[in-house]
Amino acid sequence: MTKIKSNLDIEIPNVKAFCYETDEDLPQSHQQVLCIGKRGSGKTIAVVNLIKKLNYDRIFWISPTVKSNQTIMSMLKINEEDIYEDTDDITIPDQIKAEIVEEAKLYDEYHEKMRKYKLFIKQKENKNVIDDELLIEFFNPNTDEFEKPTHWLNGKRPHMVICYDDCLGSVLFSKGSRKITNMSILHRHLGAVTEGGGGALGASLFYLTQSYKTQTGGIPRSVRQQATSLIIFKTKNEKELLEIYEEVAGEIGKEEFYKVYEYCTAKEHSFLYIDLHKKSNHPSKFRCCFNEFVCINNKNKDLQNEVIKNT
């Protein structure tokens, strides 16, 4: 075999797939999380805790049962207008997209205004002639003062998340499945911006459901394939567990996967967390809940664990 080298090497741009910094033991962001567990298993409390730790700035919550979970939901700061209870409304994804686009617009406008404001201050301090346009833009006739531009996050990129909770079998997930799929594919690209290096604000996605697969009104296959992590509670459905293994386990054998699953779901309300895009410093993509890494010893196939404190 003769090899002839060409000059067509692939160039990789220096762009992060996960653009928001998270604490060392937390998963990367943006996330696309599937949380599967029967009624009363603890899905909502698990997801609420993870969202709280990931420190999102704006949370969109779609659920017909949000009011019945008020005690749990009070752990998060969710704006009333960002709660969507009518899961028969297939325009919800469009409404949320519009909100994210507006956040991008406000972000860009703030940074553009700040550039002008710094020029205004420089001219003012140097006692130069100030552009009339700048005088008009920053003068507030109500206070009779010049005012600095404001942004609700002081110019920080909004870190946002969208949660679909108890939407299984809804009109939104059946007739609106194409919108759900489209958002899943494009979630990192929502809200394009030009400031701060460009790119997009994006949004994480969480799906809380009682079933991994259903004939209609369930999580579409294309969405499952886009998942970055899974939260799996105890299930008696062996077929469902096998389907999860076949789609996500990959790096370990079936016997080892079942061993990890049994260990992580042995206690009431405990769960297996699988991080499909783990950070390089994380010893395993498998965790018991969020605070214990579970590793497979390749020599004897025994489980090893590493508890994470304060997570």
C-alpha cells in the first residue's frame, strides 16, 4: 500500500461545544437531559436539585402539574410568565424561542450601548465636544441626569434551561413533536448574538417522563439520540432498561451495565445518572445519584465508587 500525503488536513475551530462554565463536579452545559422514572420516584426533586446547582439564570417550565409540585418548585426562582401549564398548546416551543431571541437582542443592545457610553464618558471627562446623538441617548429628562445602560444580568450571557415535565401523551408531544425535535436539534444555537465573541445563548433541555419510549406522545427518537445525560430511576420494565442500555451504555458490557444500574437504584428514590459527555477530570460517566461516581474495574469487573462531597 502506497501512502501519499496531501495538504488537506482538517482544521478545527477553537469553539467550545459546552460554552457555560460549571463547577468542577457538575456536568457540562448546555445539557440535554432525559429523566425517566415512575410516578412518585423522585424525578422532579432530582431535576430541580441539578438545575439549582447548575445555576441557570432563566428557567422555562412546561408542565400541567407544576402547581401540585409547588413545595419542590419553590427551590427554584422561576418567573410566573415562564411557566406553561397548557400542554395542549403546540406553540409553546415557538413562544420560548421568541423569548430566547429577545434575550439575545437585549444582550447585544446592552453591549453596543456600553461602547457608546464609554465614548460618551471619555468625551465628557476630557471636556471635548460631545456628540448630540450620545447626549440624547443617555440623558433621562425624568431624572435630569445622564444614565448608564442597564441589563438584568449586567451584561452576562443568560444561562437558560427549558423543562418538559409530565408532558407524556400530551398534544404538545404528539401533534407538536416536530417542534420538540427541532428545538432539541437546535437548542445550542438558539438566540444568536454578535457580542462577546458571537455564537448563541442557547438553552439546556430537560425531559421528565415516566417512560423512555411510547408509541405516541413520548420522547421522539431523535431527541433521545441528542441526549447528553440520563437520570434513570428503578423500573420493572426489563424491555425499557434493555433499550436504554442499547442506546446509551456503549463503553461497557450488558452485564456490567446492569450491575451499575442495580447498585445505583437499590435505595428508595436513588437513581443512575449517566453523563454521556463527561468532563475529562471525572473518573466515570456513571454516578449513583449526583454525588458518587461508579467505576467498573476492568480486571475483575467489580464496582468501585468515589463519593463527591457537597454535590
